[in-house]
Amino acid sequence: MENLSPEIWAVTVQEHPDVERRCRHDHDAPEPPRPGQVLRAIGLVVAAHLVLVAAVLLLLQSFGIR
């Protein structure tokens, strides 16, 4: 579709409006993460690991291993 002249492209888009949307969608890159998303994800992973370590330590303590 990129090879079409501007006049033909305009007529094609007028007759088939979804053509432009599909062509643009195919070449669009995914959105980058918002500023807080990466830090929130890292925080959730760290928190999950801390909970897991605490649970293992409590389990070991209940068996008198530590």
C-alpha cells in the first residue's frame, strides 16, 4: 500500500476507511510502558520474594531447624 500515489491512496481510503487503520496498525510499534509501570512491576516481584522468604523461614522455625 505504501507504493500507491497520494491520489490513489486518498480514493482507496475514502472507499475503504478500514484500509488506513489496518495498514497503520500493522506498522505501529507497541506502546512503551508508562513511567510508573516498570517500578511497580519490580516492586511487586521484590515483595513477592520477601513474602516467600518469610514463609520459608517461618516454616523452618516451626520445625525447629533454625
